[in-house]
Amino acid sequence: MSQTALRRSLAATQSRRKLRIRLAILFLSPLLLLATGPWEPGSWQRRSMEDIGVLLIFVAILGRAWSILYIGGRKTRDLVATGPYSVTRNPLYFFSFMALAGLGAQTGSFAIILVLLAAAWAIFLPVVHREEAALGEAHGRRFETYRASVPRFLPNPRLWTNAGEIRVDPAIWARTVLDSSFFLLLVPLIRGIGWMQFSLFGPHLILLF
């Protein structure tokens, strides 16, 4: 597969991913508006869960910024297998899972966290399959060896290999950080929905542990 064809294939895959994310948000909106965790906003249990969630989001933003340093602008040209890509084949998706868990924690519900992660899994997995097929065509046996030795999502720190040096594309790095920071902007929105739920619906809310 030529570099141009590979770029077009990956771009089309990412476009489908974005469409599915929008549809998932539309589908899950009623759940986020009508369901919440068992603890009232302001309780120590809810605050603790929210704070842990914010920490997860910060780690996810840093992790995505770190990952894009290694692969930004090189995904279709090189097989990146160092840094975060030496311990997991998809660190950007792994940290996205982490950020979504952090957002789910703002609802105070473990069930909503699991629903968000399941939705992300259903969206990301077909994308990863298509990306791997394209990269397999582009890099051949080198990619097959890499795929066989490095986990798809869950990192294995024992595989860590660093790069001697990396070239950074500032525009791609800045765009990734800005896109990832959107998770933080959703925190006050979700917390605000939580306060609104208890003030408007009270005991009629759907409580999910």
C-alpha cells in the first residue's frame, strides 16, 4: 500500500470513528441526564470519586501528549515501537479509556463508568482492527512481529524500550493536547448536571451504583 493510500485509509477510519462517537453521545445522553450514582453531590463519597476521576483525566492528558511525541506525523511512514508504543500498541486509545473513566467518575456511578468504557470499546476496537490491517500492509512482517509481541491496549511495562531521539511536530502535539483538554471542560458540565438532577428530580432519579 502506498503512503497516500495508507493516509487516506486511516483518515477514512478516523472519520467513521468520530461519527460513531457523536452517535454514542446522542444515545447515552438520556442515561447521563436521568441516572446518577447513589451518593448526593457534595457528599464525601461523591467528592472522593470525582477527585479520583479528575486525577485520571490529568494523567490521560499527559499520557496522550507523551504518546503523540513519538508518533505525531509518522504513523503512515514509520513503524513506531519505542516509548509508550513499546508497551502497548495503542497508548492514545488506552489513555482515552482512562479519561472516559475519569469522566464517568464525575457522575458518582461505577455502572456509568462501565457503560462509557463499554461504548468506547465498541467504537475503538473496529477502528483498531482497520488500522492494524492497513499498517500490516504498509510494514509487512515487521508489523506482524510487533503485533505478536506488544499488547493491543493494556500496557506491559516490562517491554519498555526508549528511542534515542524523536522528532516532534509542534502543530500535531498542540492539537492533541488541546483535543485532550476537552475532557477537563466536561468535568464542570457533568458535575453541574449532577446538582441539577438532585434539585429537580430528587428521589425520582435512577440511582446506579
